[in-house]
Amino acid sequence: MAESRNESPYDNVPTSGRFTIRSLISTEETVKSPYGPPENGNDTINLNNLTQGSTLYMRTFGYNTVDAVPNYDHYANTEFPGKIKKVRPTLEDLHSILKHESSCNLQPPEYEANLDTPEGEADTVGEKPIEEPVRFGWVKGVMIRCMLNIWGVILYLRLPWITAQAGIALTWLIIAMSVTVTSITGLSISAISTNGKVKSGGTYFLISRSLGPELGGSIGLIFAFANAVAVAMHTVGFAETVRDLLADYDSTIVDPTNDIRIIGVITVAVLLGISLAGMEWEAKAQILFFIVIMISFVNYLVGTIIPASEEKKAKGFFSYRADIFAENFVPNWRGQDGSFFGMFSIFFPSATGILAGANISGDLKDPAVAIPKGTLMAIFWTTVSYLIISATIASCVVRDASGNLNDTAIAGEYCTGLACGYGWNFSNCIANKTCKYGLSNHYQTMSMVSGFAPLVTAGIFGATLSSALACLVSAPKVFQCLCKDNLYPLIGFFGKGYGKNNEPIRGYLLTFLIAVAFILIGELNTIAPIISNFFLCSYALINFSCFHASITNSPGWRPSFKYYSKWASLFGSVVSVIIMFLLAWESALIAIGIVIFLLGYVLYKKPEANWGSSVQAGSYNMALSYCVGLNQVEEHIKNFR
């Protein structure tokens, strides 16, 4: 036995079974255990006294000693930049420690020795990175990014119109419903992101490592596609504003619809160039957009308290009035989309930017701290802004106005509407339904109300372009991680990264093509409902993954973020699915059908992916409970085994 022990490759670190034996050698350090004096003499013994039959040297030895705390470096897939990667034994090597054929030339797993790892980059042994990648904190990397993605085209161009349709009361209810779903999802994503290390891949990485590759892969494709379509939505909003500016100067390129398409394609091409320049330049552009948006907000609020000019009165703005607030407090449905859930489907995409920070988790300094803090702060401040803007603009502007300076009220002439009390008669355009201004007819109402209209126009540009840029960055990042995991065929081509930040340039080009395809639709109210169900499907699975990991009592589920509830996560998941069918049951069935199809494919192919998911933990707990339950079953000859 002594001879075989001398041949063992683990003389320096004696091991037994799967335990590292630190207390075998009787030294001063080992005798003085931090856990107190040994209970018996078996804690410190001479290696020469151990035999093949000794129970202290067999696999039961670990139960008689105080095991050393596991070292994270022995289990990490990557090392810190500039350090040599540690080589760790496999379970097979540890279990066969007494065998003569054990080899000391241990190598890391194949996927860890490869730069294209499924869970992020890994440095080769002895190789030092030439340049450190750019990393962001919770303010610049998450909060500002999420706020910019939430403050998109809907805020400036559709929130006043939604308020005119639904009224202040139902608009606040729409905002509350949206924020309820996003807040619960924010709590769930905070819990998941603080449960271990978070790497690149964002939402896909979090779900796939929690629920496993089956559901994780399907939601990765859906979420990446939804972000690509969101690029088109925000770009169309920008193009719509530019078209209206051209119309103010009696200038067009071709016609109103084709102008949106032309401007949109040119704009998304410029955004693609900014994205390809790298994350550092993209982050600088986001800061600039944020400053512009904040200035536009201040400019709008100042405009609401400035006495209205004759031109603004002709367009329906009369400063703060109690009767205007009372009339706009109740709904006034109009048009094809004139319903509560019709307005909800158009508004909801404006609340879906909460994952913009999580989607670039690989570019954050400390994702476990940045994602919870930045996401929840972004939800709070954007919710406050939505409530304030919807209430203030509905207290100042009537629903219908002609914009004609000659439409002043004349004594004895028939007049209808609140404007009659302020000296204006819009009865003709109201009766003929030809009013061009007012909350119900003019999408650029915030610009009209503001103190200096060009500043709000700049805010629209900043909000739409920043949201489009954030989605243009998020979609390739998520898709790149999915490609590296090799769950689906024919997509690995798009997973290759370039440069110090491992930028998915091929993924950027694919996102660009998808965005251009939807920009050609040229209608914002058509594009917005398309992506609502895809985002809701993503939120449903995020909440369900948090609930499932909690309910299965997985030993790997120990999030440091404690302000979440498994039942709230389940509620958020169920509500998301219900809203999907209430918005558009056809697209809801399509989204769920895609998830089921992709789920079936992964179950059929059985990829070699073992991520310690909560599904595995649930299977273990179920088997354990059944085994324990057998203790209560009386033996019978029919069931004898």
C-alpha cells in the first residue's frame, strides 16, 4: 500500500475519495483547528499508518473530519486577467485516487480551454490580455441604460394620445398594470442575477442557467428577436418626427409613408455604425442622449406654466384648467384601436426596457450589484415621469382643436366643447371630424406645449435613438451567448466575437437586417403590438424561473437579493400570460407555439449542457421524497424487491 501511495500523483495534496485531507499530517497548524480540539484521535494521524482497509482512508473518511472550505478558483471557468489558469481535477480523477493508472497531467474541460466557451471567455494558460475591456457601474451601465430604453418613442409621441383616448384614470391604470408586471420581473431578475456569477448573455444566460437549456434556448431566440423588432419601432418613431418636421416646411422626399421608410433605414444604418465602433462609444452616446432628454423634460414642464399664446390656444392649449382636467379624466375611445387593451398593447412596449442593463451583463463591473440597484431605480423614476406627464398634459390641452387662428368664438354663434369658455369655437372641425390638433389628433402635442419646441424635438430624437441603440446592442449580445451554447443548428456562425470586448459583429448585421424588414412596415401603431407579446412571454419565463428555483428548494438557489417573493413571481408569470391573450390571442398563440416547438427540439436533440438547473433540482427532490416516503409503506410480498 505504501508503494502505491508513493506512485500517486497527489503526494503534495493527500486526498481521499472526493475530500481533500488537510488534517492527515500531524503539524502544529493542523492540530490547532479553528473549530476547537479534535473529538478523538482520528483527526490527526500519520500517513504511514493508513492501509487499504482503513475506514479513515476510504470514502467514509470525509465524514469523520472537518472539511476545508472549497476554493472558488478550483471550480471557476475563467481566471482573473493576467493570472495563470488553474488546472483542476475532474470528478473521475478524484474518485479514482487509489488507482495506479491515475495521471497527474490533468487538463481543464475542453470548453474551458477554448476561447469560445459557452459561459464566457476564458484565457488560455499563461496568456495575458493585451488590453482590458470596458466595464460599467450600476448608474452608467444599468440605470441610465434602462431609463433611456424605457423613455422611448411612446413617451413623446403616443402617451398624450393614449391619455386622450383612455382618460387620466385609465391611463394611470394602464401604467400601473405595466409597472406591476415590470416591477415583479425586476425583482425576479434581481434575485436571479445575485445567485452566483453572471456572465455575458444577459436575460438568456440568467434563464438558461436557472431553468435549463430547454426553456432557456427558446426564450433566448424570442427575446433577441423582440429586441431586433424594437429597434425598428423606435427608429420608425424617430422617422415619424423627422417627417412631421419636413411637413412643417412643406418639404417631402417621396410621400409620407415612404419618407418614414427612407429616413428609418438611413437612421438604423448610422446606429449600426455607432454600435460597431464599440461599447465605449455607445455608452458615451447614451450619456449625451440622457442629458438631452432631461433638458426636454424641464422644457416641457416650464411650458405648461407659461401663459398660452394665441397660436397655442388655436391648437388647444389653455394652461392648467380644472374643467379640462375633469373632461380628460374619463375615457373617450376613438378609432380602430379605441379600447382599453388596444391602448395597453401600444403603451406596454414603453415599459419593456427594464432588461437593457441585464442584457449587457458581460460588460458590467459587478452584475450582482449593478443589475438589482440600477433596474429598480430605473423603474421607479420612469414610472414617476409617466404619471406626471400624463396628468399635466391632460390638464392643459383639450381633445380637439383646429389650429386656425380665425376660429374664435362669436357671441350668439353655436359652439360646443370646452374651448367655447375660453373664446374659441372648434365646433366645425369637431362635427366634421377634421380637427388636426388637440390630444386626440396631434402626436406632437408635447412639442406644442413646451416652452421651446426644438428642445422637445431634440428629446424625441434622444429618446428614440437611445432606445433603438440599446436594443441594437442587446439583441446581438443575447444571441451571441445562445450561439456559443450550440443548442440549435446553423446559428453558430453569428456567435463569433471580435475585439477586446468580444463584439458580435455578425449578430449586429443580422439585427440590422431584421430591423430594416420591420421598418419597411412604416406604421408605429402596427409594430408596437407585435413585440408586446414577445416581451410578455420573456417576462413570464423570467418570473417562472425565479418561482421554480425557489419552490424546488434547489441547493444552488441562494440569491443575496432577499426582497423578492416566489409567489409574487408566480403571480407575475400568470398575469403576463393572461395579458398576452387579452392583447392579441393570435400572436400569443404564435409566441407560445414557438416556445413549445423550440422546447421540443432541444428535448429531442439532448444537447450536452449541464448547468445545474432548477429542473434537475426538482427531479432530485421528487426522487428523494418518494424514497423517504417508502419508509412509511409496510412491506408486502407483492412489492418485494
